[in-house]
Amino acid sequence: MVRGNDVRVLLVEDDMTTRRAMWRVLTPCRGADAETIASVLELLAPGDFDIVVARWGQRVRWGLERPNFHAIDVVHAMRRAGDSTPIVVYDVIGRSQDEIASVLNAGADDFIGAPETKPVELAARLRAIARRHPRAAKRFAVGRIMIDAVRRDVLVDDDLIRLTHGEYRLLLYLAQRPNVCVRRDELYLAVFETMNRDGRSNALAAAISRLRRKLGAAAQQLVAIPGVGYRLDGRSSGVRLAVS
């Protein structure tokens, strides 16, 4: 069970005053700060954080929006990199339903407005999300497939295989849900970051086909469920957590 002081938070905030105020709200959580997208990805790579907390957008100063980044850019960068760490977006003001929907649809897990006024609610949300999303193992195996999420290496029977960014994201998404059928529309959104609205795109099927060819001896683990989706089967040897 995750207790409040067990939740490791990566706070994405480049304004020192706001950062200090947020850490007062986040107490007793522990963690670190990041000010750029590059530093976010670098700090997340070892898998040491349970949740990313990122502000909606940078403050307006001198009438101009600061160019660093917006929370949705953090979400996109993390999900493109195959990082599934939960993300909570916050803002000092409220946002419209459409704005909140946009950041959630991009891959964020929650949004909270004016968190400095509701520290108890924020802490409860972080604990709930941490319980639902246990910290991912840095290295794990599903059947004959070993994935090193830090080095982004994939091995089949100890042989390194070369995957494109999209193929890696597809395999990682399935490997994080072993022995579970993942619906095609969910996979499509996870890999291509858009909805296959008319259901006609064959991009996912083509990616699955390429991935199977590269998996070689482990290709049979990638199972198609007709009319539903795909499953990465690891029942023969289970899911093994490697040294992490």
C-alpha cells in the first residue's frame, strides 16, 4: 500500500515561488524538480518516480507567455518516449471542460485546479493514482522477451533486436499488460496518439506485422484476438521482474 510519504513526485515547474508553494502543498511526498522537458525525461529514465505533477502552462510575464513548455508538451514527450508514469496536471486557476479534456486525452491521468487551496484533496488523488499505477519495473520479461525500459533495449532469448520508436512503444504497451487483450482502438491511440475514428486505418495491423517479423522466435507470443485486439502472451513462463 502506498502511503503519503512513500509517493515519489517529479514536480515540473520553472517558477521558484510557485515551486516552493507546491512543495508545501505536496508535503509529506518526496521528490525532485524539473524545469525543462529534457530534464523530465532524463530524471524519469531510472524509474524512480511514482507520479509527475506538471503545471498547465507557464505564467504570463510582461504580457507574453513564456516559451518554455506547456503541460501538454510534457505529456506528449513522455508518452512518445514510452514512459507510462502517471501525470497530474494542475493550474492556479480553473480550466474549461474542453481544456481539461484536451490534456487528459493527450495522456494525462488527472487535472486539479488551485491545488494550493486543497492540499488534502491533492494528496488523496496522488495516493489513489499511485495505488492504481505501481512503479514500473526497470527491466522485465514476458515469455522469451526481455525489455530494459531504461536503455530501451529489447532482447529475445538474449539476442538484441532493433525496433523503431513506434514498434518499441507498441511492444512496451502490450508488455506492461501481459496476458491481457488490449483493444485495437486503445492500442492505436497509445502508439499513434490519435483516434482511428473511421476504423479504416491499417497502420496498427502493419505495425503488428513488422513487430512479429522482428520478434522472430517470440512472434507467437503476439496473439491477435479477431475483432477485438491483441495480447502479448507470457503464460508459458510468466512475467519475471529482472534486477532493477
